[in-house]
Amino acid sequence: MKKPRRFLVWAAALLLSAPALGAQQFPTEDPVIKAIWEEGMVNSQAYALSQTLADSIGPRLPGSPGYDAGADWVIKKFEEWGYEGWKDEYGTWPSWERGITHVDLLEPRIRSLDAMILAWSPGTNGPVTGEVVAVPASFTPEEASAILSSVDGKFVLLGPAELSCRPNDNWEEFAAPGSFQRLQSDRQARQQSYRSSLQAAAQAVGFGPQALEEAGAVGIINSSWPGGWGVRRIFSASTRTVPTISMSCEDYGLLYRLAENDQGPVIQVEAEASFGEPAPTFNVMGSVRGTEKPEEYIILSAHFDTWDGGSGATDNNSGSINMMETLRILSEAYPNPKRSIIAGLWNSEEQGLNGSRAFVADHPEIVENIQAVFNQDNGTGRVVSISMQGFTGAGAFFGDWLSSIPGEITRHIDLTIPGSPGGGGSDYASFVCAGVPAFSLSSLSWSYSPYTWHTNLDTFDKLVMDDVMNNATLTAMLTYLASEEEEMLPRDTRTLGTDPRTGEPRSWPQCRLPARTGERYFNR
């Protein structure tokens, strides 16, 4: 459905130069838009909400006490703001709780090391001391068999150490001619050699973390370095009975060089972790019923689960706080919406969009009547891009809505029209595949990678509160405007053309079933 007037209004708005911050002007006299600005930019609660969630509650793995505590806190806040809050159960997940991790180098010298066990790793049941051995960057299946026969009672470094833990831009700025190129060449050769060796040994003798564990290793140590100062990625363990330990680039390299040069590294590890029985797993929900079209819905979408290397501040406290603050703002500025508004803070996004996929599968009566989904999930930065996800009529509506929003917010935003449907990556894809107009509010990077995406540095101090406030104000305004819209957003979709890899026509993404248990993480 074409709406040329909407595009003309939007284009005219974009041609106006935005006023300087502090000299606020509004493109409309709409009192609700002004009230949303006042609540979102002047009376913001984003800092207090963010600090509590990151510092006091902390990270929220599925099945962890942190997730449960966070859910209870969110529901209490929803109820304080006059909304209904509840836990929408969709399966079970075994519980796991992290305790302390201490790793200390004892020989050939004393040093406390920067390390922690990975999510869902077993602990040590008290301090364990052992020699450290390193799997070389290049090895044959026969050598892999010899390694398996020699690791009993030892900690195993699995994967070659980085040749340098300096970021590339540091090398580019300071290195002598040819030096950085040689480093890159050597680094690539080591990584390729290791991948080839590991693949061949896995096929020939089943070599890998579980084989080392079964051979008597008392722990597996790795390091996943994304290329920045002091940062490492921290995901989940694959061992069943002994700990898998993530170590900083620098300290992993220290152990690796000591082992590689036969200098006798010995470490002591004390790691606490406890497993529990399967318990209900759930999304955290909040809602207000619409006054005129209660059976039509706007969904505020963000995933509530996090990895636990840091505090989850930018992945995805920032998105969750956006949606919480949006509801708080609307409770003051737009308490009686025309359409029903639902906040969905999803569980287990990091394991495959499981919470949002379950919601789509379990609530078809809501899904078929959704006006729009607004999702945020990629860091703390202000929203700078919104794709229409292949919905051909959506751009007209966004053009009209953005023309009503102050230029301090809209001047940053590019619309991709008509865009292409997202097949994964974040929870909006769980709705797009079902034909629902769902939109990712994509943010400015702020070095999301390498520094905060799934890392030990994803902590409260990395949040940029001006941008968090900007995003909550934007989301509240979009929610209000979408709620007041006379029409439902059309669900017409674009022709996707031909896949250049196959020569076949591309098709709309298919919805996938959610994983409703954590069996793959707890098959121990």
C-alpha cells in the first residue's frame, strides 16, 4: 500500500537542520510526544535501572539464580508502574550456579592468573594442583594419541597462544615496515595448522576436550581473544567432569610459553560450581491492555539472558533497560494506549533465540494481531539504523512516525527500505519468519566488538547513558505512534530474488522450533 504523503513529510523533516542539544524544538505540538521527551530525557530512570541490573543483580545465564533474581526484580518494577508482570514458562532448564575461581601459577614462579571457568563448567571440588602441558600448534593423529596417554593428572592448554596480545591498530601505528605483516603471516599459519591438526586428530582418534577429560586431564584451559586490550570472549564449557577454564590472552600465553619451553609450569585451581535439577524456564513479561483495540499488540522486545563473563551490560542489559524504561515512560505519558503493549524480555537468546521462538509458537492469537515489534540487542549506542526487514509497506509508516519525533533523535537514523528479512541474530527474527513486522533498532557500535560482545569487559561502566536515554525515548515515541495508528502495518513482503550461490529463488526465512530444555549443556 503506497503512502506518498508520508514519504514527503518524512523527507521534508530530514531536510530541516537539527537544533543544537539544549535548544529543544518539536516537529509537532503533540502533547504526548512532549511528555515522552520530558520523561525520557529529563526524568530518566535509565541510570538507576541499569546500575541495579548490572552491578547488584549481575549476569543472567538461563537456569541461574541471577536470572531468577532479575526476573523477580523486573516484575516488581512493572507492577510499581501499574502494569501486569508475569513469567511465561515454555520449558525446563537445569540450574547451574557459579562460585569463585582462583588460578595461581606456583612454578617456576608465583603469580595469580586472570581466569574463570566457563558457563556450565564443572568445578574442582577444592583446590587442585597439577602440571600444565600445551597441545602444539601442529601435530599428527599419532602425536595426538601420545598426548592423550600423557595428560593424566595435568591441566591441558588447548589451542596455540597468540604471538602478541597487542591490538592490530597498535601494531599498525608503531611497527617497523614489514613487522606487522610478518606477525600476521605467522599468526595465520599457526591458526591454520592448528585447525587442520585438530580436525584430523578428531576424525582419527576422537581428540578434543572430552577425550582429554576421559584420559585423566584435571582441567582444560583455553583463551578466546577478540583482538583488544585485556579482553576475552567467555562462552560455555564442553567438559562433563572437570573444569574448562577461560584465561586472558596474556596469562594463557605465559603458561603456553613455559610449557612449550619445558620450564615446568605448575598451577593450582580452585573453582566452585553447582548443578541443580531442571526447573521451569521462562520469559519475563509485562503488559498494559489497550483501550480501543485491546486484541492488537505492540511488542517491546529484548533478550534478558546474558553470558556471565562480565555483567551483561551491553548484551543485553541495554536492550532490556530500554524496554523497561519505555514502559515506565509510557506509564506517565501515555497510560491508556489504544492498542495493548507487551514487553517481552526473552530467555535463552544466546542459545538460539529460544525464548522468543517459544513465544511465537505458543501464542498464535497474539502473533497474528501484532502491529509491530521493536527489538534492541546490539550494545549501548544510540539507534542509527532501522531496516524494514523486507516488509514493503513499513517504510511509509516509519517515515511518518519519524517526522513526529525530535531531530535530536531522528538525525542519527537511516532507514533501509525495503531491506531484507533477518533469519537470525536476535529475537526480531523469531517474529519476522512468522510474517510479523518486527524491526531491529540497530545501534552505534561503541566498540561492541571486540570489547563488550560476550566478554569479560561487558560491565556497567561501558554503558553510555545519553545513548540509552535516547533509545528509550525513541522507542517510547515509536510505540505511542504505532499504537495510535489507524491502520495495521501491512504484511506484504518483497520478492527476494535469486541466491547467487545456488541460482535458486530465495525464500522467506522459515521459523524454527525452540529448544525447550538445556540438555545439550547438561548431558553430563
